[in-house]
Amino acid sequence: MLDEEDDAIAAFIRDSSITVISQSRFYAQDSVTDVSKNEYVQLASGVYMQIVDAGVEDEADTVKNNDVVLTRFSEYCIIEDPDRGLYKGMTYSNLDIVYSVDAFRYVETSTSIAGIFTEGYYMQTSYSGGTAVPAGWLVPLPYIRNRAHVRLIVPSKMGSTYAMQSVVPLYYDIKYQIY
């Protein structure tokens, strides 16, 4: 299944005309991806990230320990495997639903970071696996500020509990607001 996942991610990148850049190039570009070139940086975690908008100009307006982060997002399955009940396409979106937001508390210790859902549809579904925020959603946080917009390709090992157990890579379009 891991080979199938790798193939699905490679096909998604190819079919979406994504230009993958290295972390060193990303850092040389001041931690920015060129949206006009459809650039995504492949990070050490295996997550591919495109920063559409890094957020507000105030450099101090970044996520800090115990902040609540509000998210609006679309989630897309990028693997097709009818035998496992997996089909390419959108699985959920609250981007355009005014009354729906998913919120999590950002928790940072000396050795780890985590996100714990506090409200929203995603944590209530069996698909998410409970209150744990997918690790892939946390990857952009060091590079963005309040009101940021990112796109992510998240391999199963960085996804929800369900994604990890079922080896399902997902694509996200996420807007973050630090509350």
C-alpha cells in the first residue's frame, strides 16, 4: 500500500503540474513558494507545501503555545482504489460554510508539538480519529502568520488516524486564523 501511495502522490504532482523545490531552495527564497510557478516544497516530513499567502505582515503574529487556531479547509483524496473504497475527489470542505469552522489548540513542549481539536466537524467524524490534529496540518505553522493560506499534500504517515491506518494520502487547501 505504501508503494501505491507513493505512485498516487507522484501522479497527483504530475497531473497538477506541480514544480517541487528542495528545502534549501525554499529557504534561499526566504521560505516562500512561487504560486505563479505552482511551486511546492517537499519537507523532511514528507509533506509537500505551497504557501499561497503567508498571512498578515506583522512578523510577531505567529502561532504560539496554547493559541487556538481556526481552520477552514477542503480535503481531497488523491488515491483511487475501489477495492478499499477509495475514490479521488473532495471528501470534505468548510471553506465556503460561514457557520462552520474547525478549531484546535496548538500545544508546544520542549520536545514536541501537537494540535488538539476543540470544535468542528472534522473531529466529530470517525474519519479523523478523534481530537488529534493531523500532523501534516502543523507543518506549515513555523512558516506562516495569522490569516495564512496554504496547500498541502499529506502522506498517510502525517495524516489523520484513519489516513495512517488505511494508507491514504490527502490534499488540503487550508486557511488558518490565529485566535
